[in-house]
Amino acid sequence: MKFICFRKSDKEELGLLSKDGTLVIELSSIKLSKKFTDMNDLINNISSSDIEIIQNSLLKNDTTGFTTYPIHEIKLCSPIKRPIHDIICVGVNYQNHLNETKESFDKESFSEPKRTVYFSKRATETIGPEDTIISHINIDEQLDYEVELAVIIGTKGTNIPKEKAEDYVFGYTIMNDISARNLQQQHLQWYRGKSLDTFTSLGPAIVHKSEIPFPVEINVCSRVNGELRQSSNTKHFLADIPSIIAEISNGITLEPGDIIATGTPSGVGMGFKPPRFMKAGDVVECEVENIGVLRNIVE
């Protein structure tokens, strides 16, 4: 099940992608326990019987009676336009990215961590597929991309044991953790450099956890203007998803709709010598296996 937000006219709607990805099914046309107002409402309130109804509908591959649109006739939107809280991010969670970060940042702004790195990223409004990244070049010329698998929490929990972590997951999406590298270093922490407007891109869909085997081992990559920049697999995480959920929930309550970005592999712009930052007109694509491609244009 790939849950999406889409726009056919002026109003955003909730939908599902058909098995072959060619059709969008309007969720409100499926008889479920309630009508959901947005993705956060769906994540918080969808029932197991609703999930079963949707799964059976998609398995039959019969959209008779449902409202559908060809994929090319709609505009895909960010699946969670307004996150319920700041996004929880895991820093330097691949060894190769840790190595390139040590080489790229000065010693005052980065030293090798002994424990998993957590930071938050403000996103009052995220962007989605084909949306524009405002470069904020007047603030920082070092505009960078980071492909990440994002975990969407589905059940409220605190002090979650590792072996129960999947029970608290709703699904997964792609995040481009867009970054202003100068700002990231200037403030000795990463919040401002990660949080400028349009610096969080999500999509194209939230894939329900039933579609991706646990533990999650899927390919991630990014391209700039068609050139492959990053390529790895989540099996190379330094801290895996159960460890992240267990540690971050130790004394902190996670809620349905919370977003956890799990880190990026090597190949970001700052890691090249000389660096290869994005500029106006560039097209950046972030791809995660079984989820899709998240494409944005830099302005």
C-alpha cells in the first residue's frame, strides 16, 4: 500500500497508488471506518480492519466503484505537509558518510561521535515531488542534498524495546534532507542549516510497513542532473531502526505522525573535492527501493 496526497483541482486529497503505479485511487471512495481529513489523521486513526480492506481491494486489482485518476492527470504532494513535531534526524549513520563528514567539516564544528547523533529539523511546511527548493543563496551558497529513508511512527509509545519497534511503525517514505553547509558549521550545531524554508522534501508516497520486510534492507541513491551521486543500502546503518526507536523513545514519547530520518550515505556535495553543491536550475532525485523517486528542482 502506497498512501499519497494528491491534487486534482485546488483541494488536496488522500489516495492510494494502484499496484502498477499508473492509477491514483481516491481514498474517500473506499468504504472505510471514517473519512480522514489528512495524512496525520489517517496515521493516527486508521484501523487494522481498514488496512485489511485496502489490502484486499489492491490485491483484487479491481477499481470498479472507486474514484480513480491516471497518475499523469494529478499532482503528487508531500504526504505529510505539516509534521506534528520537528523531524527527528539521525546524523552520520553510515560509516562512509561519517568519514567524508570528518574530512569536510573543520574540527571545531565536528568531531567523531561516540554515540548515535540525534538532531531536529524544523519543517513548518514540507515540499513534495516536483516542488521547488528555494536555494536561499543570499544566506548560504553551499546548498547540499541528502537522500534518507524516513520512518513514520504509527503508534504512541515511550520506552519502546528494540524487539517491539516495528509494532510502532506505520510506514516509510523518502526524505531529502536539504542542507546549508556554511550555516551548519557556523552555529556549532545543525538546526538552522537544516531548517530553512523548503529544506525538507518528502514523498512520493508513504509505503505501509507490511510492504517492506523487517529488518529494513533496501537500496537508497541520489542523482543530480541525472548523475549518480549517492548509492548504498540501509543494511549499512551504524544504528538500525530498532535501535534508533528504542533509544530515542527512552524517556521521550513518540506519537503517530512523527518522522524519523535515518541518515544519509556518502556522496553528498560537500564530500567531493572540490565540493559539488547544488545551484539554481539543478534537478535532484532521491530514490529508495520499493518507495519511488522524489524529484525536486532548485530555484
